[in-house]
Amino acid sequence: MGFGFKAWGGAGRLAGLGLMGLALAAAPAQAAPKCQFAKVASLPVKMEGNRPLIQGSINGQPVYFLVDTGSFASLLFRGSAEKLGLRLNTVEGATVYGVGGGSDVWITTVDNLTLDAASVKNLKLNVVGSNQGGDGPVTTAGVLGEDLLRQFDVEMDLSHGKINLYDTKNCDDVDLIPWDDPFTVAEFPTVTREHADIQVMVEVNGEHVRADLDSGAYYSILTKADAARAGVGPDSPGVVEVGRVGGIGARREQTWIGTFDSFSIGEETIRHPKMRFGDMFKHSALTPTGSHIQTQVMPAGMLLGADFLRAHHVMIAHSQGKLYVSYVGGTVFQTDQPAPATSAPTNPAPSSPSP
């Protein structure tokens, strides 16, 4: 089972992507005291299993892009780049890290890239991975990451197959919820090029865990260390060993499924959920120049993956550093494919007024 794609910048200098050309016609900023919350694009999403894909084209050839809130940058997969006939040049000294370890980096120039109604020419893109992206029922060329997404407030409504992008100004004290369902809120630090993770605090068995919202992760998963802090390990009663997971790195890591007492995000709590855990970031470490000590690249203890997002309607309010979450139904943490609805939240937050 392919776990999904998770990437962080490592050693070396990666190319600037220049993706402002895909900013889909947000209106020029004008000073105004009142909240401005304007939808600038509505992108149809094709769900291939738990993979949210958006259609586009590269040099006239139709492709799909994985919407990946867990990737610091928009990238192409090497397998797809080769299939599309793109010329690759090595970026010396550059490495990106993710599930299963690290990957070398190449760079290519795309003559014409389209996404929905937007088009950009002569775009330089980084290329990662070995042969990822070249196989499957559709060509998944690569990922749309936080370098593009953080320019907007992003509404993800995967249960209805759409992602909406908003241009937001002067709305710091307004609940940015364009729907009527009850919701809860979790805060995250400002997303920048250097700190690209949408990282929120959750609780597992009462233990605080830093969790990355990662739409590129096929399933949600805890690190083995954080599962152990919550009192669950490979030898715990009822724990089942399941398949290995992989990502951008060449290695595949063993995972398990265990039953936990509780999971909470904001005011939403799930009782007795079954969740995956594993050592998926064991090889995502680097040794800085002049040091003999490895530094772990991945600081989070959990990935909230596409299974979590399919069961929720969310607004990633980059403009506020807030994640708005509404449970909409279905299994939050999938333990098979597909899974029955067994782990629904028991107490979603009370409703609040919309802007």
C-alpha cells in the first residue's frame, strides 16, 4: 500500500518555483477596515482512493496533481517527468526528506502548465523520487504543495469533491466558515517557506501530540514513539501488524494498528479509535555539516491524512493560522480500504456564527 507523499526541504538549495502565475486572479489589495472574504477559485477534485487529485496539463498532455498540504513545495515525480519527456538536471547537494528517507533532487523546465483556468509558461519545477508517479490508472505528475496553497485560505470539502480558494483580508476576528455545520478550531503557526507544516496540537489518550495536516498521506498515522507515550506499542493487547508504508524515500517502514482510548482535536473527541502507528520517519534524518549527530527532519508525532479529511469539512485559514473542522460522517481513521464507519466523533463543537 502506498502511504502517500510527504516532503521537507533538506540540504542544498532548491529552486524557487515561481507559482504566483497560478494565483487564479485574486483581486488587487485595497485598504478596507471590514473583512473581505472572496472565493477566487473552485477546483473539482477527483478522489482516487484517498488521493485528492486535480486535473491539469503539462505541455499539452493531461495529468493529475496530488493536492498535498504536507509538502513544503510543489514538485514533480521523476517517473512522471520522464514519462512526459521532460529533461532533468541534477541539483547538486540538494535532498528532500519524507516517509522512507530522502531523495535526490532534479530540476526541469515546463513549457506550459495549466491548472483549471490558469496557465503558466516556462516554469521551473523541482523533481523528486525514483519512479513515483509513472504508474497507475492516471498519470499523477506531482504535488501541489504549501508554496502555492499558503497564498490562499483553502476550503477542503473532499466528501463533495471540491477545493475552494479564498482571498482574505482584515478578517482576524471572524470565523471563516462558509457552511452551517457545527465546527471546532485548532490553531497552527504561520506557514512560511522555512516552516511549511500545518501543525496543530491534538491529544491521544490525553497526551499532547503535534500533528501535521497532510492531504498527501493516504492514511492518518502516529509515530511509534508517540503511540508509546500514549501507552500503545507493537506488543500491546489487540495490536495487529499490518503492511509496510512508503513515500518519497526508498525504504518502506513497518506499521501496526492499535486501539486507543481517545483522540481529540479542539472540542471534537473520538472514543476508542483504531489508529495506525509506525516508525515511518526513522530514516528521515540528516547529519549537518561539521557534526556527527543526526538531526530528525520530521518534528511532528502524527499525520492527519486524507482519511481524516474525507470525514471532515475543513477550512485551512492561512490568513489567521486557524484550522476550522466540521465532522461530516464516515470513518475518521481508516484501518482497511475501504473501512466501515466505526470511529465517529462523539462531541463536535457547538456552532458559531458565520461571517
